[in-house]
Amino acid sequence: MLVGAGVRLSNAQNELLAFVKEYKVPIVYSLMGKDAISEEYTIQYGSYWCLWQ
């Protein structure tokens, strides 16, 4: 799942964390979405810009 600034703008950080924890969804994030999810969630692959460089 790609996490971006929309999560922050809609104040949906808690809902996102609950969803990805329940379904064990791996995430990547944009630069604007980096702080949208807690570092306690361990299935993170970092920024998607880094994946294609």
C-alpha cells in the first residue's frame, strides 16, 4: 500500500495503522507520507522513490 500526504491531511493515521495491522499489509510511503504511520509497524519498505533508483 502506498501511503501519502492524504492520510495526514484527513487525520487518518490511527485508522490506517489499525487497517494495516489487522490485514498485515506491507507499505511504502511518499516523502509527504513518511510520518503518517508509526515506526512500530514493522512491515514498511521505506520511501517508494528509493525502490526505483
